Amino acid sequence: MTLNRIVWTQAGLALLGTAATAALLGRKGALGFVAGALIAAASFWVLHRFVAALGGDRPNPLSFVLISVRLMLAGWVLYVILNTYQLHRTALALGIATPVAAITLVALYELLYARSS
């Protein structure tokens, strides 16, 4: 249940952040934010699968290799995006931070909700 809440909160933050960066920074800012949010969403999904694989009976040694490749691939994609499309770097960084913001908001929500019940 908490994972679903994190995913939906991240999607909502990505939509709100895209609209805000479009209003403040224009089209390149919005594209930078969307690119960062998509990279972050893909990274979050791969990390979730990695952690789920570790929780099994026998962790797969290939999981470590895949998580390392994920990080290298994410770095390469960021490099290509920044150098090819000249997107707004601050907007890209804010887009990448959407999972952290979503996790923080869900943790605060659950903390407040648990306290009231």
C-alpha cells in the first residue's frame, strides 16, 4: 500500500512540477523537469526490483551488476540530455528529486495519519 502511495505521489509531483517549471522557466525548463522525473521514475522502479530480489530466499548475484549498470546508464543519459538538448540543469535536478520528495510526503502523511488513529 505504501509503495503505491509513493508512486502516485511521485506522479502527482511530476505533473505539478512540470506545470510549475513550464510557467517559470519555459519549454526547456519543463522538458528538463520531465526528463529528470522520468529518469527518477525508472531508477526508482529498478531499485524497487533490486530490493525485492534481495528479500528473496537467495539473492541473485546478477542483481548487483544490474544496479551498477543502472547507475552508469543513468549517468550517461544525463550527460547526453544535458549536452545534446541544452535543457535547464536546475529543472533536471528537481525532476530527479521527485522520488525523494514523494517518499518524504508519504512518510509525513503516514506519521500524521498514524498519530490521529
